[in-house]
Amino acid sequence: MLELSVACLAYVLHGEGATLPQKERIASVVINSSKNIESLCDEVYRPNRYEYIEKLKYGQIKMPARADILKNEIIALKVIQNKTYLKYNYHYFHDDRIDPRRNPFRLPVKEQVGNLYFYWPMIILKPKYIRALYLGYKNIHPFDKYQLPHPRHIQFKVIASDEFMGLFDVEPMRICISKTLCITFNDVKETLLHEMIHLTMYYSLGYKNYDEHSKDFYRLVYKVAKVYGLDNKKI
Ligand SMILES: [Zn+2]
């Protein structure tokens, strides 16, 4: 079954991606859109899903050389075995024949790799989602013991900064997350946790230098990273 999945994925990688970074992201699209690794072929042959596959199906292009497919099978196998696709949360992509400003998927967050644009599946980032995440984190370990403010006392804002992933202000108390830099759900989560640590330093622990990345700040980062199984460098 895995062999078949690898073969199907290889055809998409061959036809749709030119470089390895593109192929890795395309693989993530195929795998994320599929029920599981075993059923990748269903996804690959889904009607009107991948242009190259459609053209092959209808004989509009000739079959690729066996050597090209073999090369891409190796990439496909590596992506599956190393779980590279987990790094990306993409579900859609298109090439530069479509202007991304037309926003064909109605999804604002994307990454450009060469001539390809990749889209994140999350619904448009809204303040109410950040608020909901905040409320969850506030009430569970390790933040629960710090008695953080109720979300009604905090303004949650989505910004379009290409300088800061997130910001924490005190007057008024505000947490901002950049939709430009937070590409994946993990980015949003890690950025929110980062800002919540600033908030904890300020609100619960009374640090004057709450906005600095001090030793005490990092002590909290390690604690949070451990609880949530995250990379502490990313928080
Ligand atoms: Zn910071």
C-alpha cells in the first residue's frame, strides 16, 4: 500500500514541482488533504484536483520517463518517512498563472516558493480565535497558577506586521498576532504563548522588564515548551 502511495505522490511531485522545496510543500498538500498515507492515490486522482494528473488522465501530455518518476519516488518516500510534511500545513497551491492577489481560495495566509503559492487551510485568523486559544491556555497548566486576566480585560488583535509575529502591550492590555508572519496554526500557537509569557511576567509576577527576553522570561519559556511539547526556540 505504501509503495502505491509513494508512486502516486511521485507523479504529482514530478508534474507540479520543479525544486525540492516546492516538492516538499506539494507533498504536504497531498498528504494533508488525504485521509491517511495509505489512501494518497485517492487524493491524487481526485477529479480536477491536480492539473498534471488531469492532463495525464486525458492523454493531453505524454507519460513521464520512468527515471523521472523514480527520482520523485525517492523524494516522496523521504517526505513520508521523515514526516517532512508535518512542517507545513498547506492544503492548496497554485502557480503564477493566477495572481495571488485574486486570493482564489479566500485564504489570506500563504507562502511563495518560486512560481508556486501555498495556502494554509485555517479559516482567516480572527481576534475571537486568539481569544479562545488564550482562554484555553489561561485555564490549563502551567498558566493556570498565575491567575491571568480574564480575556474581557485584554484586546486581541490581528495585525499585518512583517516585523513582529506578535506583540504585547500593557495600556491598554493587548495581544496582537501578525497574520503575515504567522503562517501555520503552530506559529499562531507559539506566538500567543510567547506573548502570554510577557503577560505573566507583567501581570502576575510584576516584573518591570516584562517586555525583555530575560533569564526569568526564558525560565517560563522552557516550562511552557515542556508542557506543550514545543521547541523552546520557537516560543
Ligand atoms: Zn517577546
